[in-house]
Amino acid sequence: MIDILLMVVSAFIIILSLLQSGKSDGISSAFSGGEGLNLFANVKERGVEKILSRATLICGIIFFALVIASLKF
């Protein structure tokens, strides 16, 4: 049962990660000298981006808990 839940949660994490927009200019701008390269910039998420980000975080926590629960000591 836990194995099926792990597969479902991992599929949700993949889908949610692909739906999120990129938060940086990409690695090409780092090599080409793109302006405004600040990896630690405080960027506020709004609307759908915030919902997707939080849903991904929650799915990640659930995935981690399921992996811990599935360990057989």
C-alpha cells in the first residue's frame, strides 16, 4: 500500500515541478555575463506560483514521511 502511495506522490511531485516556472535566468546567462545574476535574491511568489510551490513542498514532505514509514527495520 505504501509503495503505491509513494508512486502517486512522486508522480505529483514531478508534475508540480514541471508546472513551475523557472526562477532564474538560466546557466547560459551566468556564462555569457547576463546582468542581474543574484542567486540568493528574495523573490516573492504570488498567485498560482505560490500555490504550486507550496503544493510541491507539501508533496515532498509527504514523500519523505512515506519513505521513512516504508523502511523495514
